[in-house]
Amino acid sequence: MPIRILAIDDCPEACSQYRLILRQEGYRVKAVDNGFDALAELEQRKPDLLLLEVAMHGLSGWDTLRIIRGTVGWEDIPVLVVTDLANVKKVSQGHKLGCTHYVQKPFDPGVLLTAVEDVLSEAGHPAFAASM
């Protein structure tokens, strides 16, 4: 069964990049452009991984993540933050919400793929059990 990734990013170009890069590696990628749509998507199906931009209009990525972490059944979804916000305060905020990996935009496709694999491996995803 393919690994399902939900990308939450209000930048259409970033969403296109996620789909292109990750689908080439066999991942199933769904992209939404705001936190509200992400929450609605999570109600339909729990993904194996979230890619999250934190600087979004409306419901920010951090606020979206707080809701996810506070919802039974969603609190353990691994999250990879992909953002152009790189200051220490923002990274510290993410650590408090359970984010262990960050990819800074603009990103190299190889860096994104490695981060995705690392997060899934650390989360104990069965597809990466042999690499643990």
C-alpha cells in the first residue's frame, strides 16, 4: 500500500513540487492550501505523514498543528515542516509541538526526500522498518 502524504501549503508552486518529487518515488500525495481544508481532509483519511508550511494565511500552520496534536487519533501523525521561516524561535515552537525535522524553502528535491524518509523511519512506519 502506498505511503499517503498530506501536504498543507498555501503556495501552489510548492504543492506542485511536492506532488512531482514525491509521486516519482511512489508516494501518494494530496495537497491542500490551508489549515481548514487540512482538518477536513484528516477527518476523511489519516495520512502517514504531513508536510506543513507554517506561514499560511488564515489558520496558520502552527495553529493547524496545535489542533491536530490535540485531536484523538491524529496526535501521532508525523509532521515535516517545510518553510522559509528559519529563525530559532520558530524551530523551538515546532519542537514543542512534536516536529523534529525541517526543510527550508527553497529546497533541493533530494533534501526533501531524505527528510521524508527520516521522519517516516523515526515514526516506525512499516515501509522503513528494515532501515531502523
